[in-house]
Amino acid sequence: MESVEKLREELLAAVEAAADLDALEQVRVSALGKKGRITDQMKGLGGLDPDQRRETGQALNALKDSVADAIDARKASMEGAALDARLAEEKIDVTLPVRPEEMGRIHPISQVIEEIVAVLGTMGFKVAEGPDVEDDWHNFTALNIPADHPARQDHDTFYLPAPDGECDEGRLVLRTHTSPVQIRTMQNGEPPFRVIVPGRTYRCDYDATHSPMFHQVEALMVDEKTHMGHLKGCLEEFLRAFFGMDDLPVRFRPSYFPFTEPSAEVDIGCSREGGELKIGRGGDWLEILGSGMVNPNVLRNCGIDPDKYQGFAFGMGVERMAMLKYGVPDLRTFYESDLRWLRHYGFASLDMPSLTGGLNR
């Protein structure tokens, strides 16, 4: 049999000489495998006398453990060195500017809200905000909405469970419009008012043009002299600035809203030739938003004398404005978290809208 000490020296030297993990694996197989040198020595123990067999067997077992430990230690050292080399090769210099392809994008809804605020802000309107969860009085009653109005029904509105004994006036609801913020503004201040109210709203509806959660921007102006002509001029200037068309046709149609009197739907000119919708001068009209003079009952509910003060209000859906301006065909895609969609329709993070810098891409 081969000398155990000589075999130990040769195998440990082979372990140290292994240049990489593949070479180290070959050393392991040649030493400890089924046909390895130590295994071959074990097979020869049967030809020795009992005392020599016991002594040699113990020495071979110790050699086997020693070689296995040496291989494991060498393997750990190699893997650590390989990891260090990989980290050094793949390191990222965080002081470098972000690659263009890795930059985030501003969602069209956020961008359009900023565009609306930029235009109306130049007219003296200031942003006001309020809670998404409202009580029935602020969301409906204060806005002169009748008790039997369809908007109050469960199939159209998200109501929160009412505590036992709670009256309808105190029921909590996910606001169906941002108009309650107008109510709170008038309740908590003194005229004149000139505010715009962007925010989320909620209704029981879902299809290509409706979503159970969507965004609105509403505007309110109240003072002693405001009249319908001011509303008309304000909206014409706003729509032409927003869509970037100085000659955009704007039409007002009589309508009905509980919270305004008189009320008007506002249309803009468009063309549908060849099945393609194009905003601007054409032979057709497109409804864009609702408006009107604030109903005296609404002013009275907020503690404002309607014989002294009057004002106008209007509101629009942000998603609808974004779809029309930027050609988004389906409202549901706004909320599907598709990065490909956002890269296509999104905006650069520094592309802030302003009347001097431009509202369009």
C-alpha cells in the first residue's frame, strides 16, 4: 500500500495548486471519488492483519477528513475571490447621471392636472383640497341635490357602512365629485373666492370611458359682480390655452345641474372625418365640461347672502381631458400599471407645464 503520509502531501499539494473551481473538483474526484486514490487505499485494507488494518484504517479516515476540509477551505476562498472580482467588474458609479432609459416618467393624469392648474393659476385661481371621504350633507345636500336624485342611489355611489342609528345626513360616502371642497371653502372663509379643486372622485361605473375611481378639476369664483359673461370668457381662454389653439370654437348649450342656475354644457369644435377625432375647426362638436352660475341655494347653505354675492363654477374630468389632448383611446389603461404604456404616454420629470414654456410636449 502507498504511504499515507506521502499520499497526504501529494493530495494537499494538489489542492493548493488547483487554479480554479473546475481543477479543484478534479482533485476531489481523484482523491475521494469511487475510483479515487484514498478510496483505492481503503479497498486494500482487507489484505492486512487485524492490528495493521485498524491502524491504517484510522490513518486513511483522518487523511480523508483532512483532504475534504482542505478542499472546502480552498473552494470557499476561490468563491470569495470570484465574488470580489465580479463586484469589482460590475460596480456602478452612483455619481454618474442616470441613463436616459432608466429615467422615470410623469403620469399623464399628474401632468394634465398641472397643465390645468398652470392655466387657471394665471387667472388668479388658487388650489384647494379636501377629504376623499365625505358626509352626505357636504357631498349632496349642501349642493342642492334632491333626496330622490339618482346620484344618491347605492348603484351609483360608494357609501360606507353607517353606524346604528345614524341618519342619512351623516352617512359617509366616497365623494362623487370635488364639489364638497367648494362647500368647505365657502363655509370656512369670506367672499370673494377664486379656487380650483383637483382630486380623486369615486362612482360605481367601469368601462372604456368610465372608471370607479377617476380625477376631476373644478373651479369656483364668487364675488359681488361676477356674471355669466365672465364664465364664458374664462372657459374660452382656458380651453384655447389648454389645447394650444387660439381659434378653437367653443359653444355653450343650456343644461341642468342642481348646484348651478343657469347651467350650461360646454362643447368644443372637432372633426370626425374618416373616423378620426380631431379637435379644432370642423363640422362637429364635442362635449368637454359642465358649468353654470352658482345656485343661490348653495350659497345660502354655506352662509353666504345670495342677494349680495353671486359666482360661477365649472368642472371637468381629468382623464377625459388627457384622452382628448394626447390621444389615449381607453380610460382603463391609465390604471393598469403598464410601464410600456407609461414610457409612451408619460412625460419627462422636468417637463413642467407653464404658459411661457408651453403646455404641450
